[in-house]
Amino acid sequence: MHGLVAGGKSPARWPYALGMDPAVAPKKSSRRKTFISLAVGLIVMAAVFFFIFPKLGDYGKAFATLRQISPWWIAALVAAALVNIALYPLTAIAAIPHLPYRQAFVNRQAGFLISNVIPGGGAIAVGTQYAILSGYGVTATAAAAAVAADAVWTYLMTLGMPAIGVVLLVLTGRSTAGMTTAAVIGLVVVIVSVIAITIILRSESGAASIARFLQRPLNAVLRKFKRSAPDMEAMLVGFHHHAASLVARRWPQLTITNALAQLTPLLVLWVAVTALGAFPKPITFPELFAAYSIALLLTSFPITPGGLGTVDAALVALLTAFGMDASLAVVADLVWRLVWFLPQLLVGLISFGIYKWDMRKRAH
């Protein structure tokens, strides 16, 4: 891959155009906003778990049901959690084929921790992953391409899966008119996004044209919030120069590994619902897939860390609407968080320690 992008711009500078700050922690000027966002998120999370959930289901009944799960199903839950953690780093290896699994593991799990602990931590996580890859000796060009491609694939999966879920409901006759409309809108957004990304990747002029098309409405929206818009041309042209070659060569691997990363938490949820005796009746797979993907879409709106509370309320409400007992839906959500989310956060924290240790050894 080339060492300099058009105009003589160093690839090491390009992540800044995408908002990638290689520093692991946010800048001091943004810490106050981070603490305020965290406080708001904790309030929302507490409101959901202490005020909304008790109205949806009985906590006592939920925990009584939890104690009745057989050891075999507990073993299945542990196995699903391990599969989720083991497969998650493969997206980095898909983008950087010669990256050792250990380094990919540290990179992806640390990024998961940042993006799910800090409200709006996605941008910081992008910078964190870029910094970790650079620290392990990955070239600036390859690191930028890998992080950018991963961000784009995550965006497409996050938008596309709810649309697929609702289409499955429509095909099985389990949807409403509102869901059908949502499915059509979702599919249109995904198709338009794929077309735009294809144009951006095909040529620099195409990337610049898309950027100019987006810049004006983005300026207008952010001006109302008294914020300056990013330079879309620098972002999209930079993405074209760094990611076009990677995507052309590795798009099957990127697609498969990102799909696995998105679907393994669903595996944990499926095992939890099955262990509680709610699958395949009253919950069918299309309903479970739709509930999971629609709820997970809420992580794109970072009100709380990791979507805690907002995602859980949506998931419980959807499972209940599809016919699952409310108390069972609450315990299924709690098991899902306990088996999928919490272990991966702990693994992310350990990964940060491993990275710091590796960098200390390298410095010495």
C-alpha cells in the first residue's frame, strides 16, 4: 500500500481527519462533557432497572426462574460467552492478515471496553484501536485502513440487521404495518449507504463528490447545535486512499468476520432464552433476531454506557410483545448482560493491561 496519500499528506495524519485520536484517553477539554454524559447515562440506566423493569416483570420471579436453569444450560451459556470472546478479534485479522491473534485480541477487546464504558465512546475507541495497532508496529496506512473498514462494516451491519429482522417477520406473517414500513426504510438506507460507499471506494473524485453532497446539510444541522462540522472531503478522500485497496482484496473476510462479531451476542441470547424454555415457543427465531437487532441498534444512540438500560428496555419490551412472559424476558436480558457483556468488559480491561505491559517491555 502506498506511503503517502494525494497531496503529500502523511497517512499518520489521516486518522485525525476521521476524528481518530490516537490517545487512549479523551482530551482534558472534553472530560467535563464525558462526566456529564456518564452521569446522565447512569441516571437513565438506574431508572430502567429500578423503575421500569419492576413494572414489566417481577424480579423475585425472574431470579427464582434463574435458579432453576440446569447445569447443562449454564455450561452452554459459558461456552457461548467463550465463543463470543474468541471470535470478536477476527475482524482485525481479516483487515490485517499477518496480525498475530494475540495482538488482534488486545486491539479489539480494548476497543470494545472504551466504546461501551464511555457514552459516545465509539470515536475514542477508534483512536484507541489505531494507537494499539501502531504500538504493535502496524504501519500507519494499514492501521488506518483496518480501523476505517471495521467502522464502515459495523455501521452497515448495525443498520442492515434490523431491516433483515423485520423482513423475516414480514415473511413469516408476524409483523405489523409499522414494521413493514420500518423494514422498507431500513433497506433503503442500507442500499443507499452501500452505493455511496462503493462510489467512495471506486475513485477519489467520487469520494469528493459524495463529501460535497453531505457537507452542506451536515453544516446546517451542526450549526443549530453550535458545533463545527468535520471536513467531509478530507474524511472520505482519506478513506478512499487508505481503504479502497483493502476492501477490494478482503471484502469477503471483512463481511464474514464482522457478521460473526455481530451475531455471537445473539448466540448468547438464544441460549439464554432456550434455557428458560421460551424457544422455539413462544419466541421464534425471526422474532428473536428482530428483537436483538432492533435493540442493539440503540447502541448507535449513546445515551448510556454500552446502551445499558435503553437497549435492555427495548429488548425486554420486544420479547414481551412477541409473546414471552415479562418476567422471563427480564431474566433473559439479565442473563444476556451477565454472560455476554460483563465478561467482555473484563476481558477488555485485561487487554488494556496486556497492551501497557507490552509497551513497557518494548520501551525497555
